[in-house]
Amino acid sequence: MLHLDVSAALAKAITPSRGIPDQELSSLRTGMRRYVDDFLKERAKGEHAWSMDPYDKASAEAVREISMRVRADRIKTIVWIGIGGSGLGPRVIQDVLEGPETVEFIVIDTIDPAVLNMYKNLVDWRSTLVVVVSKSGGTLETMSTFFLYWNELKNAMKERASERVIAITDPHGGALRSFCMERAIQMLPIPPAVGGRFCIFTPVGLLPMALLGGDTAQFLRGAKEMDTVCQASVLEENPAAMLASMQYLLDMKRGYPLRVIMPYSARLEQLARWGQQLIAESLGKTETNNPFPIAAIGTQDQHSLLQQWMAGPRLAWHLFIREEEKTRLTVPDDVENSFSYLAGKTFGQLLDACYEGTSRALIGGKRPCITITLPRLDAYHLGQLFFLFMTEVVLLGKLYRIDPYGQPAVEVGKKITKEILSRGRTES
């Protein structure tokens, strides 16, 4: 089980004026117990549909059958087309699982013509599976890119092109569903009540996990075990409730609105960006009070942002994510004498030292940080991590009194974009 350590954000570590005193945390215990209970009652009434996705055996079985067929067809490349949660979640799984023995996994979440053209010419479409993901079936970026690559598939595969496409979309309606039904393209469902940023335990997350050889059963097991833990009414036994409480108090009581999500693992860089979207789209709905997430990565951003964090305005707190068990790779013993302190060290030791140096520097500067530690980065603990953050967002919605579902401000921009494009063709 992952471990949440909030000690470096408490008053006893960084003084009462900068950190959270025990009495302030205690003041939330009764309210948080009620919010957890409300969450469970709402789930029993059918709300928070995403929280039941890990228990959907039908989706897991459908994904397993597709992954077996893909292996039998000797597919070498997966072109995954999706944006927002439909792209960020699969990118996390790709970074954790992709390797020399897996299929090549290409996530297309851009309409930059230079990038699209590069992949158009680079991919061997005769040995490629295209997965197109759009819950609405009308996402501009996703569908325009899909039609570009659908043409490539048709040219390469002729009448068999439909066999090389999987669509993940709303099971009841939408333009993509109609397109697929007309061409006998296989579809997998995104449950209608599950939003894109909450869909990681639907086929949007399960299919890339299976295609990349991951253990989907362990992924779902991790989620279900975190679900059990996050139902605890005691604050210290419920990591989602504790993290939500600390986020709320650091923002509202200590003036730290900026939440820096900073994994010390290159394989979790995309998780920081996924978490950034989850917080921003779920809670960025008032002009007064809500968290402002920022994705960062250790060690790179020690060299680009740490000066600001250490000596700039006191607006940010850090959420570090690290893994204990790492690939063993060692610095050679034969190094120049002035670098003898590095000789024979594992790169895991170097990464841990950098994390500890950054966290201790922040603590010394009376700046709060919280750390999530994973025993190892695998499907099981990744499932825990995703479920933890989504549960936390629901509890944060209750604390801030913000509905975490929907993103009305985003829809305004989409509507304007469609109006612009509907005026007629323009050159660019």
C-alpha cells in the first residue's frame, strides 16, 4: 500500500505560522467524517459512477479479448487518438509499461500539422491498430486526427481497414458511434455518467494497460483496495480525506493556493499532468478560492523552478511522489577524482538524495511539502494512486463547496472554435 506523509506540512515541522497546527487539522475531523459518509451514501444512490468502474467485470473481459486478438494479429504499433483524460491517462500507463518487448504505443493528443504529418509518414499502417477515444463522439482534435489516419488505414488495408480500429465512446449515441456502426468497427463503452478525467478505470485505461502487457487485474485490485481504505471515517486512516484536508487548510488557512505536483520519477511525469487536469477542471470554477495545480518533475525542475519556490512569494506547497524500488544502475567506480562522491552510487541513490535535498531545503525555508511513497511503480500501486486522487477531488469539492463534475468554461471555448470553423475553409 502506498504511504502518505504529511509531517513536513505540519506546524511542528515548519512553525505554526507556515504549517498546519494539530488543532486546525482536528477541527476538520467531524466535517470530513460527514463528507466521507455523504460520498458513500451518494454512491449507493448511483452518483460518482467512476468509483464503481473498478468493479466492472464486463469491461475488463472485453479488453482482455481485444488484447488477445491484437497479439494474434501481430500488431506492432498502436496509434491512440484522444485528448484530455482520454490522452493523459493512457500516457501515464505508456510511460510506466512501454519497453523494448511491448508494442510501439503512440499517443496523438495534438493537431499540430507537423507532428501529425510526421506520424502519418512514419507509421507502417499495415501492422497498426488505431484506437480512437471520444466520449461525445465529436471532439474536434480527436475526430479530425482520426479521419486523417483512417484514410491511411484504408489505403493500406483496403476493405479490412475497419478491423484495425477500436473506438471507445458513449454506448448510446454520438457521431463516432454512428460512424462505427455503419462500418462494423468494434466499440468499447465509456459509461455515460463517467467524465473524461475520471475514466481511467474504464476501457480508456484498461485497454492501454492490456495492450502494453500490464496486469489489468492488479491495476483494478489496487483501485479496489484503495477504495476500501478511503471509506475509513478516521482521518489518519483515510489518505484521500487526509490529503484533501491538508490541501484545503494549506490554501484557505495559510495562503498556499498553488499545488505543485512533483514526482521524482520520469515515468510519472505524465501523472503530474493528469493530476493537473483533474484538479483544474474539477475545481477551477470560482474566482475566489480553489486549488491551482502545477505539474513539475524531479530532478529537472530543481534546476528551473526551485529558486522561485525557495525565495519567491510563499504561494506554493509541494506534493512529491516517489518510488522506493528502482531499476538498479550504478555510476562507474572509475570517475574523475573530484567526483569520487558519486563513484559506485546507484542512480536510485542519486535520485533519492535529490528528493531529500529538495524537501529538506523547503522544510528549512518553512515551506510545506507532502510526500506519497510507492513501494514500487507497478500496475497495482498505479491503480491505488489514480483512485486516491479521484476520491480526494470529490472530498475537496465538498470542502470548497464546488461541484467537481462538468467543465462549463471549457465548453465556451469549444463552441466558439466550432463557430469559427463553420464559417468556411481558411488557409493556414
